[in-house]
Amino acid sequence: MDPLHAVAMGVLQGATEFLPVSSSGHLVLIPYLLGWPIPSVAFDALVHWGTLLAVLAYFRSELISLAKAWFRSITGGERSYQAYLSWLIVLSTVPGAVAGVVLGDFFEALFSSPRQVSIALIGTALLLVLAELGLKPRKSMERLSWLNALFIGLFQALAITPGISRSGATITAGILAGLSREEAARFSFLLSVPIIFGAGLKEVLDLTLAGELWSQWFILFAGFASALTSGYLSITFLLSFVKRRRLYAFAIYCLALGFLGLILS
């Protein structure tokens, strides 16, 4: 992979990680359609951590407050809203973590099938339409129940499938649980922190021990930096977008890309 491809793939990862259009689907289909080399495991791990740093930077104050409240809830029994929300995020993370461990090889195999990814992208489009049809906001994040959090977590587990957007699935689940688009998007972004961190940690450690992170440091840094920048901008854009507009535009895009992938694969 040359530096130009690294930047392009980093921008693609950063933007599509948070927009409800499936980053995994794009990282499979775009290289396939354009004849680009498949990104290495090292590159994939680094661009995911670029998006992790983007969400940490954007929500830094809120995440610090949540982390402090979570720690105090363990050590001192704190019962604040932030402590409650932090435990909801932990609970929502469990289904995805279990699915990743138990079914990781199955989902990994799907990355080699552009046709299956295309079908999953069409599934993402249907989820976004379902979100709009079910939009009846009744509550804010502090009124989410444990069952609501588990429900959103199950949708996040579904999004391990390449082509199913993690943000699209969790925003849909949040809306069906009674949140507004904006509140569902915010919860989705907060929920992304542990799952992206966990997904990238093992790869980064393994690659560091193997010395692969240093053999192509410039390519990896280019992808990391571009993913960080585009990820931060996409968070800003989506939170502004969902205040005023519906999700149908993203559904149409996923539908079009999915059918294009089916035709060309």
C-alpha cells in the first residue's frame, strides 16, 4: 500500500466508522471495486485506533466524568446519573464482546466475500428505514433502562457482521428504545469507545511484539492520522445532521452501494 492509498483508506475508515454506512463494508468493497490492495492487519488496527482517538477527543469531558463516576460507583457506591449511564455502557458492550469471542472466526470469514458484505449493506439500509418508522422519542439517556441498554447491545453485536453499520444498528436500537435521533447518536458514540478499544488492543499488542508496527511506520501513521481527522469531522457532522434531518439519505446510499456490490461481484 502506498501513502496515497493509506490516506484514502484512513479517511474512509474515519468517516464511515461513525456515519451509519458501515466502515467494514467500505473497507471490503472499495478496495475490491477499485482494485486496491487489501489493508494489512496492522493498518486495520491503527486506523481503528485513529477513530477511537477521535471519539475520545470529541467527548473527552463527558467520558472523563463517566469514568470517574464508574470508578466511584465501585469504590464508594455512587448512585449518580453518570454512574448509572456508565454501567449501561458496560452492559451494552457485553453482547458484542461475547459475539466477537465466540463467533469471531465466522465473522472474519465474511470479510472475504464482497457479495455477503453487499447483502449486509442492504440490511443496514433497512435498519435505518426501520429507525425512522419507529421514531417516537419519549425519553432521554438518563431514562434508559437496563433492558434498553441490553437491547442496544444486541444490535451492536449484530454489527460485527461486515456491512452492518455499528453506528446505524445502535442508533436504530436507541430510537426503537425511545431516544431521539440525537440522543441515540450520542449514546452510540459513547458506546463505541470500549468496543473499538477492545477490538484493536489484541492486534496492536501482537503486532508490536512481532515488530510489524515499525516496519511500515509511515504508511501506518498516514492511515492513523487521516482516520483521526475524518472521524472527528464525521462525529461533528452527524450530530448536527440528525438534529434537523432524517436518516433516509444514508439508507439510500447503503442500498445503492449494496446493489452495486451485488452486481459487480
